[in-house]
Amino acid sequence: MNIPFNRPFLTGKEAHYMYQAVYTGKLSGNGSFTKRCQNFFEKQYGFKKALLTTSCTDALEMCAILSDVHPGDEVIVPSYTFVSSALAFVRQGAKIVFADSMASNPNIDPEKLESLITPKTKVIVPVHYAGVACNMDRIMEIANRHNILVVEDAAQAIDSYYKDRPLGSIGHMSAFSFHETKNIISGEGGLLAINDERFIRRSEIIWEKGTNRSEFFRGEVNKYGWVDTGSSFLPSEVIAAFLWAQLENMEMIQNQRKAIWNKYYNGLSDLEKREIIKLPDVPAYATNNAHMFYIICRSLEERTALIKFLKDNGILSVFHYLSLHLSDYYTSHYNDIPNLPQCDRYANCLVRLPMYYELKNEEVQYIIDNINLFFS
Ligand SMILES: *Cc1c(COP(=O)(O)O)cnc(C)c1O
């Protein structure tokens, strides 16, 4: 067997829609495929405004601009996350304050949040790791009490929920990713979702290079020009056309991934009962969008040995984030390096198993058998 870690799934309609976009002669952004995708997100998840972006990183950069983050401001980010969750705010001059994860799953621990807040705190960035919701009631309550904005990093969280509320619809704004490693893909791609109406007008301007071009095309102003900061954050129609093919098949994609996830969970639950590994924790307030299947080993040595054992048997499993608070960038820019034991535990002990639409039942079984064999 030779099982890769990820294989991007194509529904079969992508090239067809891209061909349509190309031959209707509207190639730049904000055309009919872009509008179709954005309408889909607004209807399906109740976002007040949805704007396609060229990546989740770009959507997060837009959030940093919209949050009016300036040098001297502080932004609280979990350390166990992708670089972009912090980087987008660093580019606006923010000081990043890293938070620890919960013991039960890698999401930010709301109980440790309050002690990190200072008068300079402007934004909290909860990251829904593996598409499983953070404790949003607690986070929103703390943020609102201190008058802090909440930007959800929902990169992995498409079509997942917190107490029946779609992830990405709870914070003031949020960012999704359609990178080829995510559930719904467009190669590179992302989405900015705005939930607080105060930010809608400015989001369109920042999206369109600091101009009020969107208002002009709607006939709301009779000329357009440079009115604010911004960049070229919008993707071309060719990318939006690709994405549309995926969105049409979202339910099929999600159901298949959930079936794979459940097979892993059942096949490995005996190891968890015997307290040899830990399986993903999905709290009662959260749903599972099967973005990722991970297990947590007891030590770094054990994890290293497991990854090697699986590799020797043709299975590519991978560890995930390195603690950002221990990164070269952070340690060379900051003096006060925090102690975040849970984050370090996930950095050392978590391993992700192959997870993609076309992963066959026999392959999942083969992976389960090999993991059971390793620990026997
Ligand atoms: C994938 C990911 C990103 C970055 O997404 P891009 O679309 O590649 O910019 C940011 N945050 C998290 C948590 C991610 O998983």
C-alpha cells in the first residue's frame, strides 16, 4: 500500500466552470461566479457579508485592517495554530500575546484568557482547530465585557457549528481557507465573512485596492476613486469558478469525510479505552466537519516511532504545528516567552492520519490495523 496524507478531491465540474469563466471573457474578480459563491455563503451560513479572497491569510489581513490594529495594540492568538493567525496582525504592527490550548483539545482555553487581557488588547483570535468549535459563548462574553473584537480563524471550519450556529458567524468577522488541504478547495483561496454591519462598507473598499469601486458598480456613487487603505484581495473568476464546483457538492464531500472519520474513531477507540492514545474531543456544544483525524500519543518519542512505523508500511502520517511562541521569529522579536504546556504537548504528541475524500474503506482499515499493531 502507498497512502498519501492528502489528495485534493475534484468533483469533475471544476474544469467545466473554469472553461465557462474563460470563454465568457470575464476573467478578473467580482464576476458572476464570485457572486454565486458569496451568495451561497451568505444564505447558507447567515453571514452579513461574504467576500472571496485569494487565501485565508489574506482574509485575516483584511480582518486586521478592519479591526484598526495599530503598533502598540495587543492581539491574543493561540500558540498552537498556523503562522497566519498571528502574522496577519503582526503586519499591522500588533504585539502578539500567545494563549495556551485546553487540556481536552487544542482550542484556546477561555479560562486562561482573562489573565492575558490588558487595556491594549484589541482582538482575540479563536482558531477552530480541526473544524471543532471553540467555546464561543465564553469567548464572546469575555470579549464583549472588555470591548474587544473577535476574529474567528475558521480556516478549517467550513460547515461546522457551535450550538446550531455556523462557525464563522459568531465573532465580529471571520476567515475561511480553500487551500487544497482543506475540505472545500480552490487550490489557493479564502473567504472573509463579516457579521458586524459596522465593517461591511469598509470591507469592500479594502478588498478593491482602497477604492469605492463596488459602490460605483451598484450605482450608489457616480465616480469611484481612492478612499482608504487596501490591497488586491479578490481572486479571479477562474478561481471562483473552481470553487463553485466544490460548493455544489459540499454535502457529498462532507458526508464522505465524516464516514471516514467515524471509521477511524471506532477502529481506534479500544486504544483510547486502554489509555494508550487520546482520540479527538468533540465537546457537546460542537459539531464535527471531519476536517482532520488526529490521535495524541503519550510522548514525542512514541509519536516519532509511530510516524516511522506507519511510513515503513506505506502510510504517510504527519505531525502538525510547532508552538509559535517558540518559533525563531517570535523568540527573536520578544523577550517575554510564555510557558504554554498544553500547546507544547500538542506540538510534541499529536499526529494526523490520512484524510481525504477518495481514501478507501480498506485503506482506512489498513491504517487502523497498523496503528493497533504498533501499540500491541
Ligand atoms: C490553512 C490555515 C490557514 C491559512 O490558510 P491559507 O488559505 O493557506 O492562507 C490559516 N489558519 C489556519 C488555522 C489554517 O488551518
